[in-house]
Amino acid sequence: MSIPAPVLAIVVPCYNEQEVFAATERQLRELVVRMAEEGLVSPLSYVAYVDDGSRDRTWELIEEAALAHPDLDRGVKLGHNVGHQNALLAGLEAVERSCDAVVTIDADLQDDVNAIPRMVEKYREGFEIVYGVRDSREADTWFKRNSARAFYLTMYRLGVESVDNHADFRLMSRRAVVELLKYKERNIFLRGVVPRIGLRQTQVVYDRRAREAGESKYPLRKMLNFAVDGITSFSIKPVRMVFALGVVFVVIALFIFVYTLCRYFAGETIEGWTSLMLSIWFCTGVLLLGLGIIGEYVGKIFLEVKERPRYVVESLRGFDAPEL
């Protein structure tokens, strides 16, 4: 039995998106209207934009859209920049009580909005989580395509449950969102958390498009930080690898010790200052690498135990809640 047309909320995190916002707002507004006219979603469906501490006119544009289209556009302004993942959570928490299903999508619309109606159809078939999976990444640079493949392969090898070629473009039922919001960690990695929720899940395949305007909010530094957060949030295998590497070096050291004694009692001169120095430098590097990996986990613990709020909502537009 098909589920009735849901009240759909589309959550869009925004950070310095003034150049692309007008096109994004128009496309999403037209999409919601079209889906409502076709009976795919309820006429009460809407789009919620989350301003993640932008330094440009993004929030002003969100306010203008909310005033011009009060039935379709809403806004959430965060007190400061808290990062993409926390901005998504802020949006999900804001819409959770006023919708049946939520779609999250980035403001650059490289993820195809035309996949959203297919996601809703899957929801109405009974699926609680629908992943948008990229069939092609031709719009990305060679480096980004291959680094993404390496990232997903690494996550798989480390035992992290994730969906290949899936970013944060997904549909979740209200029930799935309620379960997701129970996860309280500060260093959250949604691409690893959502599959752990369980419930009925499926995928919708689409082609990734080129960014219409503006610049990517994920330069190399942020991509690396994001990858580290993903790995260290879900796997302790790196620490175990350091331990295994330490065992290997201890075994090698024992063999070298025996070899050195044999050369000494044989009366042979032990040469090899260069090899000795190389060994010292190499072993020191391995030790520092191991300390760095362990330090990453200690840092995560440090941030979690303080239990600071993940974000502060400065202002709301279009929601029933009073202005903050």
C-alpha cells in the first residue's frame, strides 16, 4: 500500500552562497510546487535554508526569500560557522516536527534536484532512507574523483559502514531523523552514522553536475580533515595498526641485536653509520606518526567529554517557533 503524499522538507546548508543562492532558491521552489501539483508531496511542503555563519549576504537573501514566499521558504541562522555536518543537524532538528520526510542537499546543486521526486516515490513505497548515489563524477576534477575513490576504499578497509559515491544527498523519514538526532557526538560523520540507523534503505542513482556559480566549500585542507574525522569517528583500526607496526619493529630489533652480537664476537668491525642514522630517523618518524594517530583519538575524547553544544541558533524565519 502506497504511503499518502508526505509533507516534505528540503534542508539546504549554506555557507557564503550569495552567488548561487538565487538559482538554487528558484529551482527548489519550482520543484516543490511541481511535485505538489502532481500530488507527489503535500502542498504544505517547504525548503529550509541553514545559514552556517556566512560572511556575505547569504542570510539577507534567505530572509528576502522567506518574505517573498512565506509558504515555501524558511530560514535558520546559526550563531557562527560550525561546519557542514552540524549545519545539517541544525536544519534537521528545526524541521523534524513539521514534516513527514526530509531531503538534504547542498546549496551548489551539483546533486541533481530531479532525483528528489524519485526519492519521494521510494519513500511512498515504504523506504525510510533513500541515498542519492552518484553514477558519474565527470564534473569533478581528476584529483577529486580519485581521492574520493581512495577515501571510500579506505573506509571500507577499516570496517566503516558507508555508501560508495554518496555524499549528504539523501531522503530520510521523520522516524529516521528522530533516531539520527539521538546521536550526540560532536565530531559526527553523517555518512557513517545514517547507515547504522537501519530501517528500510535503498538508493537512487543520478549524475553529478558542475557547480553553477561560486567556489567549492571543500578545498583540499577541509577534505583531508573530513576524511580524518570520518575514519577516527568509526574505527580504532589505525591505533591497532600502530601497535602491530610496533611489534614488527621490536622483532626486527631483536634480529639486529643477535646479528650485532655475532659480528662483535667474531671480531669484525661494525660499520654502517649511515644505516644507523637512517634507522634512527625512520624509527623516530614512525613513533611520531603513532603518537599523532593516538593524539587524534585523544583529541576526539577531549571534545566529546566537554559536551559543548554543537551549534547555537541565532534566528529563525518561517517557523512556528518564536524568534530567538
